[in-house]
Amino acid sequence: MTGGDDFLVHVAVPSVEALHAFLMDKFSKRREIVSFRSSVIYQHARATVVEAL
């Protein structure tokens, strides 16, 4: 990783509300974590066939 991030946590949750609850419960109470941010992927599309250039 590069930039200002120190670590990356990949989680799977059933909803955005569950993600918020997870972050508040697990991260916000820890003194060593100064700040955090989240990114949400709403859809993941994967091409199964690679086209020739």
C-alpha cells in the first residue's frame, strides 16, 4: 500500500447499516486508531472473456 493508509481491512456485511455498526463497535473505541474511512462497492462486474487487443 502507498499513501496515508496504514492498513486495509476487507469485510463482508449484510448491509451498510451493519458496516456502520461494525466500524463504530470495533474501530471507534480503540485509542490507537486515530481515524478511519470506508468505501462501499455496490456492484462487482467481472468479464469472463478477455478480448484481444
